[in-house]
Amino acid sequence: MELNIQDIQKVIPHRFPFLLIDKVLDLRPNEKLVALKNVSVNEPYFVGHFPDEKVMPGVLIIEAMAQAACIYFYYSKNCQGKNLIYYLARVEAKFKSPVIPGDQLKIEVTTVKLLARAGFLKTQAFVNDKVVAEAEIGFGVKEV
């Protein structure tokens, strides 16, 4: 299954400039999600984050992976129709290469453990099929 930006906005509460998932390319609940973040030179954080050598902040790469993980949780736990908010609880991350303007960040999410109100997921971020970051992400979920 694919999701466009309108579909994504129905699942997670984030909006510009903090919505960091542009499209879901492949979603197989309880199996795998593949999402896309297009990194544009027009991103507001590039104004102040190494302005002479623009690099996407690692914390925002983690945030993009966490947003993808929340979308995966939503469909894997069959939460359609519920208004959920997700609270980041745990991150164990490694960064391997910088992400720069013009890159397409492809994010893959798989299950470590899914509970009724929490998710523990493995995420990897790729640029041109090369792993640039990976993280195990844990979060809690609340219905609002």
C-alpha cells in the first residue's frame, strides 16, 4: 500500500515545518514500511545548521524515522479512525554518513515489538541504497 501526504496527515499530527515524511512507498502492516523524505535546500533548519556546509541535523533524521515508525504502528495495530498522539520514549541510534540538500532519505521500518499502547521498532535511513543512519525507536501512544 502507498500513502500520499494527505493520507499521512490523517495518521500523525505533525505539520509543516515539522512533518518529515513526504510519502509512504510501501506499507505492509506488521511486516515493513518504506517511506520517503525529500531533503530540500529550502528546509528552514539549513539557515542555521552549518550554513556553509549544509547537513540535515541527526535529530531530524531520528524524527523522520520516528514519524515513519508511528505510521507503521497505526496500520499494524489497526488504529484507523483513532486520533493518536505518539510520545518518544527511547532511541538508540547510529549515524554513518551526512544527509545533504538534494538527497532522498528512504526510511525502512520493521517490528521489534508492538504492544497495545507502545511500539519498539527498528528503523534504517538510506541515501542511494547506502545506510546513513539506523535506530531502534520506542514510543508510547495515547488516544486523544
